[in-house]
Amino acid sequence: MMAGSTEVLAPLGPEELRKINAYWRACNYLSAGMIYLRANPLLREPLKAEHIKNRLLGHWGSDPGQSLVWVHLNRLIRKYDLNVVYISGPGHGAPATLANCYLEGRYSEIYPDKSRDEAGLLKFFRQFSFPGGIGSHCTPETPGSIHEGGELGYSISHAYGAAFDNPDLIVTVVVGDGEAETGPLATSWHSNKFLNPIRDGAVLPVLHLNGYKIANPTILARIPQAELESLLIGYGHKPHFVEGDDPSLMHQKLASTLEQCILEIRFLQQHARSTGDPTRPRWPMIVLRSPKGWTGPKEVDGHKVEGSWRAHQVPVSHPDTNKKDLKLVEDWMRSYKPEELFDASGTLISELQELAPSGPRRISANPHANGGLLRKELDLPDFRDYAVEVKTPGTTYAPPTDILAHFLAEVMRRNMNSFRVFGPDETASNRLTAIYSASKKTWLAEYKPEDDDGGELDVFGRVMEMLSEHTLEGWFEGYVLTGRHGLFSSYEAFIHIIDSMFNQHAKWLEKSKKEVSWRAPVPSINMLITSLVWRQDHNGFTHQDPGFLDVVTNKSPDVVRIYLPPDANCLLSVTDHCLRSRDYINVIVADKQEHLQYLTMEDAIRHCTKGIGIWDWASTDDGEQPDVVMACAGDIATMESLAAVEILKQHFSDLKIRFVNVVDLFRLMPASEHPHGLSDRDFDSLFTTDKPVIFNFHSYASLVHKLSYRRTNHENIHVRGYKEKGNINTPLELAIINQIDRFDLAIDVIDRVPRLRPIGAHVKEWLKDQIIDSVNYAHTEGIDKEEMRNWKWAK
């Protein structure tokens, strides 16, 4: 059959239709049972109030439609030996996924106490939305899931991320029509412009129009079909419509349409792969219009339920206290005829079990949904080969991210099926251009002649650029959750756009890593945060926000890390470590501008391995008790701190300064709270117990206080960081107005070291003059003074 044909495939025969409808009834029965029942799981006695859960929690509305899709996917998996992953987009649609997992037997394999009999079914029901049990989303405990779904908008981007570099995989994603109103979902429709039919798998979106959200109609369900069709065609899809409320007719319609879509996908892939032509196809999709809460109660207390917003969550609210409601629930659940579906032991009857695929072809057992099973280690070059030569600390300038890009290019060359770089139109801006020598930017939309002149576009490119951080992060998450590797670069101020996506992925990782033993470790999400707050010379205030680090530190240190490498060699070492790690979100903060280089590669490796350490060459305490500790984290903070040390040495030759640099921010935490944190003894040895610590920090000062608040010397730790001040400033001027500059740091030391207070007045006056002169020069010349722009550490 040719792609695009409107030919209707042969409908289901009577016996196949009977079995498929019975299997679907079993799915719906289980979905309702999860919401309501704590006893009498097969209704083998009259339903009583004590059989009902005390708190009714869960969402019924989208479950019948989702199960309909799953059941018909099973038919085609068996017929064509398909490799299918299913993503549930509707927020609380887990009952459908869980029901199918249980009926396929996978749930009982993983959780033997939820056995395929009456006793196991009861435990399966009781755990749902129940204290000590499982949630109403497709959480990490759910077999076959890579998408939690509690926060809406990411289902399509996760689906495409899973399909990239998986040529035999079909990812079916059911998109809730409420979910379709979110911004992230709206941009993710464009993902089809990045799917290469030769090397990638396919995504089959099913837009599930059941008409309502929690308490409102949905937009896409209330616009004319022609308008909706035009919208989806405009997004680049070929929509197929399936709609109705008669189960027997809907089975036939969906069986026909779903098979047609699968054959279209196969035709498009075979054509591209046999001809070598990756021209972007118009991929099929399905619009499934079925009633909200389909097959449930049609009316409760005179109010329409099926086909209305009242079916969204719990259609019948008080069966435990209201006899009329109890009768409604019993009649509803008995309408599925469980006595015909389960045998005497409570097991799904054999003729229905045969409808599910077997082994790893079951959607709930597909190894791609437990991507750690498929994960292969990256073939990494030796990062030492890309080192910057440092003969003397603080005398050589180099752009760290440009240095890193050459390393990443070789990583790409060696892993052309399992490594991608993601970034929102900023790969070149972030000085990662060298990556293009290995692979260019993925692009399957229209080409123009001028694209050949520096456009760096290629249908086989592996650099993923789109001006939607949401879609990029969704792709990246789907990619790593199915076992592959990557790196995401972003401007510091705008990584905040995915704050909540970061939160959700961190929660998924924590649950998977600490509580779900059957989930294999997956590659880490690696984020390179660049175009930093301190170098927004022309972008101004809108581009000045280092607060993503605060968001990261709110999550468990078991799954997140923050690195602030002070130079290129440290950046190389840290990145190599992050690319090798598993089950983390690694955040690397490194500027793209030229910066002073401090450590040889061997010194950088040692420093990054420790995560925090004393730089002897920058210290003057000679191993004795210092007068002050000068600590820093971040590239600009490091340079300004060193410059302050140099000023202090010039004016107070006998001042004992201990210089401490922090690479791994979580090292500041007590070891009791983080396995990589500092013990109290180690912390005290670095920062002393009674001397002032001037901590110059890349981000907001409160974060260092938060991480170190339980330390014995906390009252003497004085942190300087970004104070939300700045606009169009030179680098030094911006540092000055936020008081992280060399002059203010030196003044702070004079004020806090007791013996300097009576003798430092003249030096303080000179430092204040330097501040005034530097700001005036910047406002007059539009640039910092030469000796400031190209400052180097004196031997």
C-alpha cells in the first residue's frame, strides 16, 4: 500500500473484534478498580461500602481512550513484529498504562507480590494513589515508562528524543488535549523537522481529543475540524481522524487507521533508506476523538458525566457513604463483565492473554523504556590531549569553551550513533563552533543557497538547535532515558526556562536511583552553562541571572552536581568526568570569553578530583595559620580574587593569605549530607575555625551560606556574589557595582583582619579611588583600562 492512500484496510473479523473488545474491557475494569477498590477486586460478592477506598484519588477521564490505543498497538506489534514504546501524555493517565502492564504480565514479573491472580490483583488495586503505594502518574515504578507526565507539555519532545538514532523504534505518544495547550507541547510539534527517516526511528502522535480538562473544555476540541486539520498539516503532519463513541465501530476505525499509519511509516522509511534520500516526509498522526470518561457513568445526580469535565477525575464521589453512588459504581464496574475476563483464580483468561505480544516486544517490557539496559559507554578521547599549556599560573589567556569544543568534536566523531549536542541557536555564540568539524546542525526543513555559506546545516547533523529550550531539554531527556549520551549548552540567564523540567527529571532520577532497583543507570544530563552573568557587556540586565544554581541545589545531592571550573584545563577534566557519569544532572558553569589560565593539566586533574583545594602559588601563609582565607568559585570570581591578593601583597607584605578555589560546589556541604561533601575536620582545615573567610562567588551569595550554614566557622564566612545590579557595563564595572571586584575584596580584608584596621586607612582610600577611576573610565571610553582588561598574575 502506498503512503498517503485513503484505502481502508480490512476490518477486524468478528472473533478478533470480540477478543479485542474483551481485552479493552479488562483494561477499563482495572483502571476503575485502581481508583475505587480496596477489597472484593473481582466483584465476586455484592459491592459494599467497606470495599471502597477511604480516599478516592486518581483520574479516569483519558484512560479508556489510551487503553484503546494500547490494545490496538498490541495487535500490530504481533502482526508486524514492531518495536514500540508508548508515552502517556495526559497528566494523570497512569491507570491505563498500569492496567496494560499488569495484563501483559510484566508488572507481576517485576513486582511478584502483584501476582496474576485475585490476591495479586487486590494488592495491585490497593497500592494505587494510596499511602506507601504508587502515584497516579507514570512514575519510575511504572514498567515501560520514560515519561512521568505529572507536569504537562513534554510528551512529544520525549518521544522524539527516544526515536533519534533508534531506526527500528516506533514511539507512539498519546497527547492529551489539555496538554496540547501548553507552550512546551506547542513548540515540540516542530520536532518532525529534525527526524531523519534514514537513521532515526519514527514518532506516531495520537492527539486524544476527549474534550475537557479539569473543569473546562479544551481548545483543540472546540475548533472546527478543518481548522484543526490545517493546524496539524501546518505543523508538517498528515492527520488521520478517528472519532465516535460506539466501541464496536471505534475498534474497527482505529484498527484500520492505526495499521494504515504504521504502513505509511514503514513505506516512508523504506523509501528513504533504499534511495538514500532523507528528504523530510510528512509523517502520519492520528486525531482520536472519544468521550471523556468513555464507558463510565453517563450521569450522576442529574449531571452529565461521560463526555464532560466531571469524568476527568473520580466520576462518582461518595460510594463509601452514599448507597446510590455505591450502586452506580457497582453497575459501572459490572458492565465490563469481569466474570468473563478472569478465571476462577483471578487470572486473565488465556485467549485474552494471547492478544499481548511476548517477551521484550511487550510495550511494558521494551528495553528502550529502561534505557540503562541498552547504554554503552562513550568512546572518549584523552582529554589531556586538548590541554592549554600553562607555564606560569595566571599569565596566559584562552577561551575555555572553544578549547572544550575541540574535545567535544572528537567525542562526536567517535560516537556517531550515541552522542548529540543540544543548544538553542547558540552553539556558535557559545564558542563551540569546532564541533561542526565533526557534525553539523540537524536540519530537514527548506534549504537555501546561502545556507552553504556558514550555515552549518546538514540532514545528517548531530548538533540539535532549535530556539525552544523546552523542546531541546525534552529531546535530551528522551535520548538519555533510552540509553544515549549528550551535552546541552545554554546562556546562563535563560536556562531558567527549563527550571521545572530540570526539577521533574531530577525527581525521576532520584526515585529511579534510590527506590527502583530494576531500573538500570542511564547516562547523565550534562548542562554547560555559559554566556555568563559577568560578561553581558551589551545584553544588559535581562541576561544577568546566575540563579539556576539555586534551583539545582534544592534537589538531592545524590542526583545533581554543580561544577565551576576556573580555567580551560579544569573544564576539560570536569567534562570528561561528567560524560562518564550515570544517573546525574551535571551543571558546568564556564564562560565563553577569554580567561586567564591557572593550572597545568596534571594540576587541574588533581584539583578537580578533590573538588576544592588550596592554591599554594597564590597563598602567602606558607602553611601557617593565615590571617584571612580568600576563597572563590567561578572564573571571574577567581580572577578578581587573585587580583585582590596581589594588591594586598603589595601593600601588606607580611599578610598571611590562604587562597582556596572551589570547583565542585557540593563539596561545601557537610559530608553527613552529601557523600562528596567535606567533613567538619576537612572544612576547618581549609577555612580555619576563627579567621575571616572572604568568599567571592559566581552566583548569589546566599547559596554559599545555604550550603555551609552548619559549619563551625560560618559566622566568619563573608560571601560576595551577584546582587542583582547591572545593565550595560564593562566587566570590571559590573564586578564593582556588585562588589565582587578586586578593590572591594581588598577593602573587605582590611576591614575584617583586626591588625589591618588601624594601619589600612590610606590603602582603603587608594582602593576607593581606584573604584571611582575605573567606573569613570568605563563610562568615558566604553571599555575597561588596559591594565584591567589584560591583567596577569605577577610572579
